Amino acid sequence: MLADLHNHSCLSPCGSLELSPRRLLELGAARGLKLMALTDHNSSLNCPAFAKLSSEYGIIPIFGMEATTNEEIHVLCLFTNLEACMSFNDYAYSILTPFLNNPEKTGDQVYVDENDNIEGMVEYYLINPINLSVDNIGEEVNKYGGIVIPAHVDRSAFSMTSQLGVVVEGPWAAIECVRIPPIVYNMQLNTHNYPLITSSDAHYGEYVGRRPFQLDVNAEELQPGGAGTEAVMEILKQALEKRPR
């Protein structure tokens, strides 16, 4: 199964307003993806539309966000259950740095329905950190039934290596890299034998599906209830465990 667990939509202020959940799924399906996550910055408000539309495009949906910790490290927080994801969304927004967004300077933050109709705009600037550290974000996400994956650890900004110099150990279901093996400062990065994945980190349509990865699982096993039902988190974890290290 071709998978991509890191994608943004029009909700992210640094993303394209044209990249609605529907457009994201349309492009993902055209590029062969079978499993996709929607992970806007510090918010999951476009995940309900993503959930409603996913079966139309033959894609198994994963819900979540790309959270920013106090250290300004990006961490993917992923859920198979939409309700759990939206509960964590409410919690994350309650501890987001309360700095008002200025759309003219920092971009729009709109969430939409399944027909691309704008339902609202997020008040606080979503790029700012939520009040969780890299040491405790995994524990908090796990309380809601989710998993955590440090994002783009081999990038020079908003990553573990840019902020801490190393990959730290934690309850990570996998480690996301720009490329495998991850190279930082001309040296192969120590990822502590965690499973490794790549993801597109798509903010614009042309980037959807640019860095997917193969997941060793079939659709019937991961989504036993069929199209329109949720994936099984334990099966997703087991499939991630089979990834290269």
C-alpha cells in the first residue's frame, strides 16, 4: 500500500487556499496513494470533511495534526478515530500560544466542508507552539488513542536535529525523514532503530505524493469494515513496525 502521513490543506496558513480536503484526496488518488493523513499545523478542523470524502477517492484516511512543541519541534499526531482526533484538537487549541492571526501578513486559516464551502477561520496563529514539550507530547496523544511521529528529523528547521542536535528517544511509532537514510551535517543520523518513513509534507498541490512510502499491509486488514469506516490503529502500528530502520 502506498502511504503518505504528512499533508496540509487550506487550513495551514503556509498552505495553498486551493488545497481543500477534496483537492488533496483527488490529487492523492491520482498519484496512487491508498492511505493518507491530513496533518495541518496544530489543528484538525478540516479532518471531518476529509473523513466524509475519503471513500469517494478510494483512500483510507488518517486524521491528525502537525503539532509544534515548546521547543519548536514538529511532531505528527495521528489518529484512526475522527472523534478522538477532534477531542485532541480541542485540547491542543486550548494550549496554543494565544497570538492572533493576521491573514494579510501570515496567511488565511480556513476550514471547509466537503463541498469546499468555508465554515470558519481560526483565530489564533497556528504556526505557534502548543504548551507541550517533546518529552510529554507522546503521552498526551496516547491518552486520546493516537500515535506520534517526529517530523522531517533531517531538516534544518522545526525538527529534532535543528532544535536539539539529535533525535531523542520517546514513544515514537516511527521517525519521518526527508530521505532514507537521513543525513545531517554530512553524517548518517542516529535514529535509535525506530522504523523510518518518508512523507510529502505537501502544502501545495504539486507536492502531493512526492515522497510516499510503502506500507506492508492490505486494505482489508487495515480497514476491515470497508470503505467509509475507520482504520484499525493496532494494525497500522504493526505495519509501521515492518518499515526499514
